[in-house]
Amino acid sequence: MKFAVIVFPGSNCDVDMFHAVKDELGEEVEYVWHDTDSLEGFDGILLPGGFSYGDYLRTGAIARFSNVMKEVVKAAEAGKPVLGACNGFQILLEAGLLPGAMRRNESLKFICKPVELQVVNNRTMFSSEYDVNEVITVPIAHGEGNYYCDEKTLANLKANNQIVFTYNGTNPNGSLENIAGITNEKGNVLGMMPHPERAVDELLGGADGLKIFKSIVSQWREANVVNA
């Protein structure tokens, strides 16, 4: 499986994403610059964390208009897996690939620490390697991770089982219904505020995030065997 790690001016977790795929999974991966006009040949798309375009205006608001995002939208519409972590999640929201919006943390402070997540839905291409209701530990590092949506959108998220991860125990940022990660209705686009790429090796303090990447690969292989 071949992954693209999209690099925006200000991205700072692109190397972590690259490491997770190349060194931990042993799959193909390339950095793809924000002005690229084609994602042909890639099977999965990863939008890393950081501060794209300095987080001016709103987080992800400028990155959403990058040349490559037209291709990310095409990839998502084609059913390819698209994962956005932290700033990547914010960009997916701004691009309309996921519903809702991000607000400042309730504390109005940047928060960087490990948090517990509960796997609410393990029947997605991003969470199939987990057990339902499994509690995992993954780091967060954000100032605007307070997820919000209106009542109708929330009802749709619940009805379609689009809520994949919730904060377990303490909610670090005030996110609505403790939401930490959601998918689109089709289930092939996942946005999450925690950083799974920072939890892929015990040497880093834990490997609970690795199963997200393993899930993507296993689901991709299964689909390609079925379609072969």
C-alpha cells in the first residue's frame, strides 16, 4: 500500500507520519507538497498535524485552499482512506470533508499530554484492529481541539455511527460529547485531534496509535483481495 503524507507550510508532524508508515508498517510512503496537482498512484492520504500557514485566520482555513486539497477531495470521493490528525482534522473540517467545526480549547491554553480514548466504533477502516470500547492512550497537542456541531449534525453522527473515538474520563478541551475523532458518512475519511503517529512504538511511550495504521492497511488489502 502506498501512502501520501501531505506537507503544508507549517506542518510539523509529517516526519512522524512518514515514520509510522515506513518504519513501523513497512509500507510505501512519500511526502507530497501542498502545491501538487495529482495524487494518482497513492492508495491512502495522510494529513499531518502542525500549524499549516501559521494557523492564520482559523486553523486549516488557508490550507483548505491549497492546490493539493482538490486532489484530496477527489481521493476521498473515490473511496480512498484519508486520515487527518490534529491540524489535519481541522483542514478536513474546513474543506467540508467532515461535518462540524473547531473552537479554542475551553481553557484557552495549548494542551500537550497523553490522554485516554475510548474506541466507540471499531467497524471502520481505521479502527478494525481495536476492540469495541477498548481504552487506549494517545497524545494530544493542540490549542483548538474543542469540536462543535449543531444538534442535527450530532444526531446524524450518532445515527450513522460516525463517532469513532471519544475522550475517556477527563475531556481535555471541552469537545462536544467528548468527541475525539469522527468519520464521514461513507467511513473512508477520519479526522481526530489526538496524534496516533506519536504512539506507534513503545520507545515513544506507547504503541496504541499503531493499530489505526494497521487497520487501514488490513482493510485495504482485504478490499483488494475481494476485488482482484
